[in-house]
Amino acid sequence: MANESEKEQKKQQESQRTVRFYRNSGLILISCYIAAAAYFPFPKLHLPTLLDRVVFTLRWLMVSLLAIYAGIKAVARMRFRTAAINPLDPKGKHFTEIPERYLQNTVEQFLLHSFSLLALSTYLSEEKMHWIPVLVVLFIIARAVFLVGYLTEPLNRGVGFAMTYFPAIAVSVYCLYCMCVYGVQAPH
């Protein structure tokens, strides 16, 4: 029994090392992406009012929705092609487990992402609004990396998860900071 428990503990520790490695890899990739975006010469946007910036953000969030549509399509395709066509038949559950988990996590991440970006658009100046499409593109790339990681080996999903979660948290923290410094009204 003790030998079995030690094996489980070693397996758990190895899995934790793997997840930490992929999380840290995701953080490095985010840093490289953000650094590249900081020096990229984006075209000047004409978004003089708060309403213009919020509408711009909402329109870009439609691009982020593509990750959710992809998840819905993956679940539907898997259901149609397998015994999971009847969602109440437990024999087909294993066919849709990964696509359903991808979809569930993507919906959760989209909620964080979208509210964070909408709040951010109220604090960014017109000159800084290029960060909205930068963060949307990062979200789409990260969700694709998450799915590929999940499909190859579930522990590999950490890169995509980190690339989605940490930017949303960073934006939320920045918005909370702005709210504390400027109050609930935008500084513009």
C-alpha cells in the first residue's frame, strides 16, 4: 500500500512539474507577444469618445467569440460522428469529453476576457486603443494553443490556459488600479 501511495505521489509531483513548465512557457510567450506589440507601429485610430472606444471593443470581441463557435462546432461534429449523437446516452460521453471541456473553459475565459476588455476600453486613451485588437488576437491564439495542448496531452493545455488567463487578470488588475486612482469615472 505504501509503495502504491508513493508511486501516486511521484506521479502527482511529475504532473505538477509539467503543468508549471507549461504555465511558465505561456508566461514567456505572453511576454514576447506583448513586447513585440509594444514596438509594432500600429496605425492611428480615430476613437475620440468613450462610446467610440466601447463600440470598437465590442466589435473586436466578436472576433473573440470565434473561439466559442469553434468549441460548439467541435462538440456538434463529435456528437454527429459518434455514439454521442444522443447526449443522454452515457456510452457516448467519452467522445465529447475534451471538446466539452474546451468549450466550458473557453466560455469561462471569454467572460473574464470580455469584461476586462470592456472595462479597459473605458480607461485607455485613443492612442492606446490598439491594445484591444492585440489582446483579442492573443486570446484567439491562446485558445487554439489550449485546444491543441488538450488534444495532444491534457497536461499540455497549461500554455494556452496561461496565455488566456494571465492577460485577463493583468487587465482586470490594471482596471481596478485605474478605478482606485481615477474613481469610477473614466479620466478622459
